[in-house]
Amino acid sequence: MADHRPEQQLSFADLPDDEEFATAALYDTTLVIVDLETTGGSADRDAITEIGAVKIRGGEVLGEFATLVDPGREIPPQIVSLTGITTAMVHDAPTIDEVLPAFFEFARGAILVAHNARFDTGFLKRAAARRHLPWPFPATLCTVVMARRILSRQEAPTVKLSALAELFDVSVTPTHRALDDARATVEVFHCLLERVGNQGVRTYRDLTRYLPRTTPAVRAKRTLAAGLPHRPGVYLFRGPGDEVLYIGTAVDLHRRVSQYFTGADPRARMAEMVALARRVEHVECAHALEAGVRELTLLAVHKPAYNRRSRNPRQGWWVVLTAERFPRLRVTRTPGELCLGPFGGRAAAADVADVIAGAAGLRTCTTSLTTADHHFCPGTAAAAAMPDPLVAALPGACRAASDRPQTLPDYLPRVRAAADLIEGRSDALLDQLAGRLARLAELRRFESAARARDRLAATIEALARCQRLSALARLDELVLARPASAPAGGWDFAVIRYGRLAGAGYAARGVAPMPVVELLVAGAQSIPPPGPGDGPLSGAPPEEVALLWRWIAEPGTRVVSVTGDLSLPIGSAQRRLDFSDVARRAREHPAPPAAGSLRLGA
């Protein structure tokens, strides 16, 4: 199934335990893997534009079926841009009246397999009902449901076909064309079956019993989703005492909440939460960005027991340049006038602080120097004998240690170098660190070089993230537009002020967008300018600013208007993120270096 469609996971009422297939090995069963392209997401209002299918048995391809279909209407521009199928291409194609009987004959008697099967079977069943054709498939399987059960969230955060194809490194890349996507689904299906083969899953009955099922008591709670709209928003599950159990977001509130009552989510804590739930509240939103921001706000207020993230959005760690006479970098919960962050953990913040202090030569001792006219750490090693700051931290010693006292004029250039790095005015210190990394490789100190690579990558990521979020949080106002994710098309709008979402709106297809923008800006929330103690994010919650930045960076987003300068500083670490990405891949997929060499990736 093409990735533009709303994800509709198959419930297990849709997986009949037909005796003909129950005990036959899946390897020896005929399967037809199908994919459709359509004019939109509704089986009632939209029509099929392409059918692609692959018939397999015993790991061999028995045949393929592929044809364009004339939908009898114009294909919307957003669908054309996604699939490449134009109205002109289907003008001379056969209609569904001709294609559907031929496809049913090709696939008759086989188990139907699809990615997001409810979507594909919904269109096929609707087309068959309109033509009074009997449904020829004894059973159906969905690779979305299989992936959710078989793969962990860490391994597969999303179960889109494109993501699974990349995860399993299949030979056919999904292209939003029916036959290509059906071929990719064949390989994904086989890879998923391989994952459970050693758990006794051999037959159709084994597979449907392995996949998530739900109890009658949970299925009976489907009425909790009955009044929810098919719109983006936030949903709140409430328990016996009306306490908030869980908060989530959805592009389609009704569909997403309904999935909790099908057993499609394999997480035990979600099953426990659904069993306790007594009602579901919702907040309808203009689009997914507004839903994400509202979710963060509600999580901070309610702190639901079954949510694991974002319950304390302001409890990060910051690396702050102190205002002492001889400044140093300090790790703290509170942002300062010049600081870097936020970090998820204190250890990560301390590591980055140590790298920057070592590169700049800032002191890491905690001695009070309020009135001192020089800095000197007696008993510490000379700077030349210290471990490289990229390789390891230096507990109990000072990064500014030297064999003679340092006066304030000696020390202040180091402070300026660190401040320039944090604020993006200059990345000269990163050049120094990259040079140290290269020297470690030349000396064939590969283990030290690997540790240095990881510490440098973490520093670059932290600097780049803080600098880009700071650039957004400094803007008085930014108005953005992007093509709507709704099947009907249109535009989504966002008004951002000082790093916060001040307004959100939607203009349906055919509605003049600029009057909508003007009304949205006029009614947007007033955000006060940042004060001196608000830090680099102007007092905005870091997770909200990060969410806004991701929306800005996604393809298709356009700037309608901006008050201020939306730009990164000339020395921003953002341009070095390629190195950081290479380092991350090296950590996730380590490989021994070739003899006499170390690939640094930068």
C-alpha cells in the first residue's frame, strides 16, 4: 500500500479462521499480495487508479497482475505529485467494471495479503458490492498488523512500507506505484515470516493466533470511539476516577482511538490502560502540528501514568558559562544568559562541557575566584601532559592547568572562544578538535579515535540543535504554510512567535488562502518578548520549539511572512552535521578498521 494513505490496521475480526487454510503450511499456500493506488483515502468517495498484484506459493512467483484503471474523474494534484499517475495516463485505461472481474479471477481462492489491508480491501469490497460480485477471498492478512506485533518500536518506529523496505533491505524500492509496492510487500512479508518461524508459526492459524487478539470486554469498549471525528487532534483516556490515564495524538481521531480496541498494539501497558479506561475525551486541532503542541501542554499538566515521555518538558540539563571572574562551564537545570542545551541527561551535558572546556582551555575546577587576579591550580599536571579532551574526561583535574599563574588577560580569550562556539560566531574550536581526531588516526590509536569521534559528534549535535532552535525562538513572528495532509487537500498554516505556536489553521482546497492567513494572524495568541533570564529559547519549552523546527524543515513548508531574520549564525555547527551522522552510523553498526587505516567519514 502506498505510504500516503491513512494507516488503518486490520482488526482480527477480519481474519477468519477458515479451516481450509487453518492447518496448511503458509509456505505451501497460494497467496496474492495486492496494492492499490487511488484518488484519495475514502472508499465511499474516491476511486481506484491502479491495481498491482503478485501471486506466490512456496517462495516462487506464479504470476503478476498490473493495470491502470480509469477512475472516471480527475486525479487530484497532490495524488499526481505522489504517484506520478496523471489523468491523461488513465484516460484510455479500462474501467473498474472491466478490471475487477479479471483481478478476482487471477486471485480467486488465494489468501489476500496487503500492507494496511483494510484500506485495500475496503476499496475492493466497495467496488465488488456496487457490481454485485461475490468476495472471492477466504482469508486476509495485513503486513502492518504483522509488523506491529513482530517488530519492536525501537526497531521499527513506523511501519510504513517504505520504512520496512529500508529496514529489511529488500530488492524492490516502493515507488507509490501498485506493482512495485506489491513486489516490495512480498519481500517484507517473507522477512516478517522469517522472524517468527523459530517460534512455531507455520500455518495460517499459527500466524493469526500469534498476532495480537483482544478480549470481548476490550472489544466492547469500541463504543468509546463512536463520537470522535475523523479529524486531527489529541485524545485523552480517562480512568475509573476520571483521572487521565494516557494522552496521544492522531491525524484521524476516530480511526486511531478505535485501534486501541482491536489488540493491534502489542504493548502490555497499553492493554492494561484500555482495560481501565472509562471514557475518551478529545481536542480537535487544525493539523498534526497543533495536535503535537497541545499534547505537550496536556502531558505537562496531567502527567498521565501510562505516558513515558514528555511529562516534564522543562526538566532538561544545560551547560552554562558562569559569570565568575574566571568563567567556567557548569552543568545545571536552569538555563543562563549564555548556555547550551537542553540535554536529556546530566552525563551527556557533562561530556559536552568537558570537550568544550578542554578545547578552549577553560578551567574545570570549582575553586571560588570571585576577587582573584589570577588562576592557578597547584598540583595538577601541565597542559601538555593532560589526556586529550576528545578521548576522555578528566575527573579531579582542571582543563586550564598550567605551570604558571594565568592572569585575566591570559584567560579571557579562552572564554571568548568558548562563547563564540556556543553562539555560532566561530567554529574555530571545532577545527582544532577535528585536527586532534585526525592525528589520533594517523598515530593508529584507533580505540582512542573512535571515542574521540563519538564525543566530537555529540558536541556537534548539541551545538547545532541549540543554535537552530535559538534562531527560531528569537523571531518575533513567523507564518508558515504547507500542503495539508488531509485527503481533500488544501493548506495547513502555523503562526509562530518567540518559539511558541501562537495560531494554527486550515484552508480547504478551493478556498483563498491569504484571507485565512490574515484572520489567523489577527487572532493568534500574544506571546511576550523574552526577558533576560529566559535563556536561548526565549523561555519556550524545548520540546515545543523542536517540534516547530521539524515542521519547518519538512519538504513542502513555505514561509508566508517573517518578522526578524530567520537564519543561522555563520559559524553554526549545523554545517558539520554530516560528520555527526556518519559517527552515529558507525556507533550503531561498528566494523573493525582495515589494517593500518581508520575511516573517519569526514
